[in-house]
Amino acid sequence: MLDLLVPLLVFVFAILVIWLIFSVVGDMAEARGHSPWPWWIISVFWSPFGSMFILWLFFPVLEEYKE
């Protein structure tokens, strides 16, 4: 039973981490006035962390998203 449960939990945790990383990319794109779809595609083919870095470096956050 444990032989099946541990890999399943690891798989679910990995999917959760990947989903959270891509949701950060989408939130960053929306906060900068961009559609998240092109940034998600770039994240898949390049790197989600690279996409976050490009968004952070080159695009300012819009005033409506600042707290």
C-alpha cells in the first residue's frame, strides 16, 4: 500500500508546484497589463523563471495592481 501511496503523493506535489509556478507567471503578466497566454507559452518552451525575470526586469507593474 505504501509503495503506491508515496509515488502518488510525490506526483501530486510535483503537479501542485508546477501549477503554482505557472500561476505566478500569469499573475505577473496580468499585473503588467499583458495577457498571460503568451507568457505561459514562453514559459513552457523556454523557462518559467526566465519569463518571471523578463517580466520583472522590463515591464513595470500597472498602478491599479500596486497596493
